[in-house]
Amino acid sequence: MRKRTKATIVVVICVLGLGSAVAIAGPIVYRDFIAAPAAETPTLTAEDSALEPAASDEALDAAALSGEWSVAQGSEAGYRVNEVLNGVDVTVTGRTSEVTGTLTVDGLTLSAAELTVDVASIATDSSSRDSYFRDDALRVSEHPTATFRLTEPVSADALPASGETVELELTGELTLAGVSQTVTFTVQARTDGTAAEIAGQIPVVFADYGVAAPKLGFVSVEDTGYVEFQIVARRA
């Protein structure tokens, strides 16, 4: 009888230990092997560029850059957040190519910019997450788009070479879920005179826009995240 009791205790301990291991390892397995990898942070690299390779390093004409530019095919925008699943951080990114807008250039100065993103089309690897994002977090039935509007002109220090990447600090008005806030952030930009590319991310505190980060017991979302974009623009 004592041997049977000891054996039962050992089995119970093993089961409890296995359960604990699954509880700990489950989120890690989900993060490393099941969840879709997070999209890379938007940056301008030589790969997948919309610029003409042959135009690189050629001199640009400041006067020729002036005028209206329109957001073109190849643009995308979305968000980056960290979910905490049973204590394990899982980075989630949502993306959409439904981006429109215009930019106005006066020589070396970006004097105006307005970008609009179709929020309802932003998608991740989870339809249930996307439903919460659209219906509960950003209430797309009331506020179907997110927008950014430049409020302060910004100028490059010098005329860059064709295809040369420069950094600019932009200040403008970001509107999410119907709430507008002033934001300042850094972007990378480059152009060959015909096409232009701009990439960056805007840090956001969800509460500033009246958005409550979900907390579902076993999974929660951090209170901060990023709006991200990689824009291709062409001369109108």
C-alpha cells in the first residue's frame, strides 16, 4: 500500500510539473513557432527600392523637385505593439497598403503633407485580433481612417544626391479613433527626382487617443506602441 501511495504521489508531482512546463513553454512556443514573424521596422534599404538604380549618386535639381507628389503603389502603413502572453512578450505588427495622400515640396522644403490610412483594412495573422482592433479599439464604424497632417514645414540641410538617404524631423497632427494629437518624430527620406520614399514610426500612447489596450487575463497589450509607415510618392 505504501508503495502504491508513493507511486501515486510521484505521478501527481510529474503531472503538475508537466502542466507548469506547458504553461511556461506554451507562450514561448507560440511566439517562436506559431505566430507570424513581426514585420521589420520601416527603414530605407537598397532592397525593394522604388527608385531607379541608375540614378543613384547623380545630382538633383532643387527646382525640379518642387511641386505636388502623390502617394503611390508600394506604400504601406500599420502598427506595432507588444502583447504579453502569460508573461512572454510577443511583438505584433499589422499592415495595409490602403494608403493615400499628397506631399508638397518647395525646393529643399517639405511644406505640406497629408496621409490617410484605411484602418479597417489593417491586418495581422489573427482575425480575432483584427476584429477587436477594428470594432473595439479604434471603432472603425465611427472613424474609418487614421490621418497625419504636417503642421510645420521642414527643410533638408543641403541638396542630397539622387538616392541618398537623409533624416528629417517632422511635426504634425496624428488622428486616431477621432482624436488628434501633436507628434514629432524622425523619418528617413530619399528621392531620384521622379519617385520618393519616406519611412518611419510614430510612438503612441493609446490612452492619449481614447484607445483602451485590451487585457484578457492570459494576454494583454502594452499601453504604448507605434504607428509605422513606408511611403512611395511620385510626381503628380
